[in-house]
Amino acid sequence: MEQTIGGLDDLAKQYKIEYAPLKGGATETYFRRMAEIEEQFYNIWKQMSLNESLDSRDRSKLAVWDYPVSDKFTNMWRFMQESRLPQTVDDAIDRVLNSERGFAFIGDAMEIKYATLTNCRLQQVLIIKKPINIPTRFRLVLNSHENLMQSLCRLIMC
């Protein structure tokens, strides 16, 4: 039976299909930073819960049966590193198409959209449904038609 990935949580919960972003890209930075933030929260919680200067009543308020901070991104980041981050988009697409184990490329929406439009064997899945603050640069190429350039400049400046 083929496994279906419908989003980030589905990807995080499974270990059969490898996944990774491009090495050195904004998506890699996002996942690495999220894992670092989770680790910082864990260290803060651990220091607070093991703080011997607290009386037993205050310390008992920090005691929990289950770890109170998510480690989803920490686990995903570790799995991504073990999966080997692709160096180029072409390398990532090749792994998606030819990996025996299965590989999911997590990348910039525009790169993914282009890849799915140019190769019918690829499928795009929206994994993060809310905007995340990863800067994306868009470039616009225009001919030197002056009226169009002026209109565009006015539109952008508004």
C-alpha cells in the first residue's frame, strides 16, 4: 500500500519516505532554526524543573508526565540530515523520481510549482498552510517600453 502525505504533520509522523530541503537554502534555514528554538525551550524547561533553589511546591508545578514542549522540528531536522540534503533542485527532483525508498523534496513554492508544471510525474503538496516569514525574491523582466515601465513603477510605489 502506497503511503499518502497530505501535509507537514504526515511527513513528520512517518519514517519510510525520506525528505529534505536544498542545502543552504531558506527552507533549510527555517527547519534548522525551528529545531534550535525547540532545543532552547527544552533547555529552559529543564533548568527550571531541576532548579534546586525552588521549594518543593514550586518545583512540583513544573513536573509533568509528558514533555511539555514539541520536538517535531527537532526530529524532522535530524531525519533530514540523515536523509542527506540535496545540493541542487535537479538533484532533489532526481531523488524524488528515482529513489527506491521514496523521497519528498521540501522547497520554495515557485521551484516546486515549476517542477510540477514541467514534469507530470511530480505532485505538489502544500505542507504549511499559513505564511511563514521566509523572504522570497521575485524578479520581473520587462522590455524597455517606457509607458509600461512608468506605470509599473507608479503601481509599485503606491
